[in-house]
Amino acid sequence: MSRNDRGVSTPIIIVIVLAVLAALLAVWVLEQHHAASRPTSLRATRPPMSAEQKAYLSSLSLSDLRMSAAVNYLGDTVTYLDGSVTNNGAKPVRSLEVELSFVDILNQVVLREDAHPLSTSLQPGETRAFRVSFDHMPVDWNQAPPNAKAVYLEF
């Protein structure tokens, strides 16, 4: 067995490098397996919106968006978005999906999340408060409330 300047044999170094590469390959394969077995997003499985639904999106308004944070019992910080949604139209809205875009100080999107602020139907003329929680926020987020846009609804 040949030894290098530090007294470690070359075959041992080769075995260690191969073990590390095998471990990295195993992690990658597992991640690919998990990605393939995850359920598809709701956007991919929901029916397309009708022209009436698309037009009705403008009847919904999101307001009073404010961010807050709290430390949970595990010592992790949880970030909250509080706001209100108002149905200014003439139909009850059973389900609503809102796209939230968080930006950095250069106004570049650093996080895009979908939220579902309604737990029950929102009647015409009704305003309801909602809260969405986030376990992890990007470090470069500008700490401002996100840009919020209603993107899908069901009557």
C-alpha cells in the first residue's frame, strides 16, 4: 500500500470518496422518487374557470394586508399574513385561491405561494378576515405584505 505525505493510504482515500459519491447519488435518487410521487398541484387538477368565473374575480377585493411574526413552542419563527376579502358581487363564492407574491428590495419575486382564505362560502356583500401562516420566509424578502391577486374561484 502506498501512503501519501500524511500517512493515509491511497486506496482508503478512494474508498472514502466513492462512499461520499454513493451517498450523494442515493440522496438524489430518493429526492427524484419523492418528487415523482408527490400529488400534483391543485392548479393542475382543478377544472378550468368559465368566462363568468374569470369576470367575477374582479368582484373580489383583498384589503388590510399586514404581516406579523411569532415564535412557536419549538423556538421557530412563524410569519403570518392577515387580511380581509370582500365579495362585491352578487353571487356567493364557495372557494377562492389567491396568489401571493413576496418581493425583495429590488421588487423581484422571491416567493410565490397560493393561499385559500375561505373556509366557508363568502356571501355577496360580506367581508371576512383571514390569516395565512408561513413556516419559512426567504432571507431577502423585503418584510412587506405580498402582492395578492385572486386567481381562481368556485361558486
